[in-house]
Amino acid sequence: MAKNYVQEGDVLPHTPVGPVASGALVLIGKRVGIALGDIPAGTPGSLMVRGVFKVAKLSTDDISQGEPLYWDAANSRLTETAGANTLAGFAAEPAGPGVGTVNISINA
């Protein structure tokens, strides 16, 4: 093992300013993480930064598998619109109009 090895990197510590619910998507700079449990404000918690998760999406978006997805922080949902939103990953499965969630491979 390399002397400078720290950890696998799938889970990172994070101390949020406000409370975070288990399963919530959290912006960490220009990346995203998913809270592995409830995290009280000002308390360190764990964010998964790799993997596939079911997350809310703009229900009018018609998303194809492999399409880039962006986090719309103002509305707490994913969208196919880049704009001022943060790239979060890509669609692991298609999710058509009228569907309120999408499976996303985060930070990929």
C-alpha cells in the first residue's frame, strides 16, 4: 500500500451549515454527494460521492440514458438544462416526461 494512501474515496466527510436529511443531494463545491444519514447542522456526516441514486427531476424533462444531468439547487431537483446549474453526473436509465425521479450516476 502506498505510504500516502488515505481512503477509497467513495465516502467523504462533510459538515453542513444547515441540517441535511438522509438521501439528500448536497453540493460540495462543483461536485455532489448523497447524505448517508441525517446530518445535523455544524456536525460532520458522511456523503457518498460515487454510485447510482434515485433523485428528483424536473418532471417535464425527457431524459435519455447517458445524458448529462445538472443539479438545480433553487428547486432541489435534477434537470437536463445546464444554465447556471451544477453538473451532477449522467442518467443511468431513461426517465421520460411525467416521471418525477431519475437514476443518476453521480460525479461520473
